[in-house]
Amino acid sequence: MIKKAIKRPDVVEYIEFKGKENFKEVCEFIGRSEPLLTRTDGKEYLLLNHYVSDKEDAPIYPGTIFYRWYDFEQDCKPWGVMNKGAFFKRYMED
């Protein structure tokens, strides 16, 4: 007997980090409270504590996309970070 199966489409929610303008909204989006820091040259960045590993933090600069998707198996919304160019190569805006 021939059967059909349907793969649920990859639908993601995303927000572009824009520095001081929306860093609180980004923190709410990922469910973490992270510091907004400024380098000596004036460039702002969000410091994701323990993002790379238990001991390494990751600076995230404006223009970076934070995205999350619904994981049907785990019944949760994990999130990730991707540069803007790579994100829009993979996903189309709705």
C-alpha cells in the first residue's frame, strides 16, 4: 500500500539585533537577560554568557539575526543566532 507523509514546514520567528534600540526585546525573545556592552571604539554588542561553551561567552553585534522555531518532538521553542546574509539565504520572509 502506498502511503503519503507530510513534513511540517520550517517556520521560524526572528528578530534582528539593532543594538541599544532593541536589545531588551531581543533578550525577551530568547528568554535570557544579557548585558549590552560598548567597545572603546563605540560599537555596541550583546554578550551572550556561556553561549559557546560553559566557559566561553560570545559577543553578538548589530545586524545579527536571532531566530527560534517550534520543535514538535520536544514541544519547545529553541533559538539560534545567524548572520543576516546566511539567514535570508536559508529562510524567506513571509
